[in-house]
Amino acid sequence: MELDFAPETFWLLPDLGDFGSVNIKTIIFSWVVIAVLILLSALVYTRLKKIPTRLQLLLETIVDGFDNLTRSTLGERGRAYLPYIGSLFLFIWFSNLIGIIPGCEEPTRDVNTTLGLGFCIVIPIAHISGIRVKGWRYLKEFFEPGLVIRGVWLPNIFMCPLNVVGEFGKAISLPFRLFGNIFGGAIIIVVLSQLARYAVLPPFLMFFFGIFVGTIQAFVFAMLALTYTAVAVAE
């Protein structure tokens, strides 16, 4: 049995031609997600009410929940990371949910999207936050555990490459976890659609992977990003 993964089978978008290694569909749907988030934020912000609507209540619940998480993890400085962690969760969440709509592709199904998110978390956010909080002594941690000779601490140059590789491992394992779950769900839907040949099971799986698994993966990704940042700034 051959599985047909041809773009014209699953996507509403026409053939956009060959742009080398650039996935045009990923770019388009990423900007669709960004546009939806901007529109929803502007719509709620310009129409705030004392008695919130359902949309306002949903967004307020998300903001309040992540505000509590960031402050409980990072203390009072956690408020500064609330927009970053909250926006990261919402972008990944909506990117996963968009796959429920027929003809749409999750941007997180593209490994380039998840890798970009991973490297944006570990390198510029976590490490720069560590340097900002601890100063350049933060780099001392890359030489831990150090050598103590006659009561004098000396950097262990042999541990530095291992620690650097470990940080790159974080930047790679985190996005591949997200990519594997989203792409794996898409493969399962395609396989069962070819086997089942009826319209009940595939839509159910689309909602399961889109809503349940997509929400869990977005939350896990945001929490791991918060954890990496908390480890970097911890004294």
C-alpha cells in the first residue's frame, strides 16, 4: 500500500513552485497564526469589559495562569518573562490547532520552525538572561565542576566542551520533541485514513491530535523554556 503525501492531496494552497529549501506553506501558515493572535489581542484589548466576554475570559485565564507560573518559578523577576513565555505558548498552541482546519498545515510540523524556536529559547533567552543576572561570572558555570588545588578554584577546561554540547543538546531535543509529536500525529491520521476509508475515525484523530496533544505539547514547550531560563538565572 502506498501512502500519498502529495501536497495537492491535503492542502488548499496551489502549487507555489520550487523555492529551494524554503517551505512556503510553513511561512504562510506561520503568518496566518501571527495575524490571528494580533487580531484577537487587539480585539480584546480595545473592548475590555468589567464583565468579560468568553474570549476575554479565556485570554485573561491564560495570562493569569502563566503569570502565576512565571512568578512562582522566577520570583518577582518572573513578571518580565510573562510576555515571552505567554506569547511562545500561544504561538505554538495556535500553530498546533490550525491543523484541525481542512487544508491547513501546522507550522510546527516543519522541523525548521521548531528548531528556530528551540535555538531562540536556549541561546539568546536563557543564556543572555543568565549573563544579565549573574554578569560574566555566568560563564564560569561552563567550567564546572572546577578543580580545587590547595584551596584555589581553577576552571576545568575539559568540562567546557561537554557543557557546551549539553546546551546545544537542549536546543535540539526540545524542538524535536514538539516536531515528533505533531508530525507523528499527522502520519497516524494519513495511515488510518488510507486503511479505514470512512469519515469517522480520521476527523476524530484530527481533533484529538490538534486539541489535546497540541495543547499539551505547547504547554510542555513553554514550561521547559521557563525551566531553562530559571536554571540559567538561579544563583
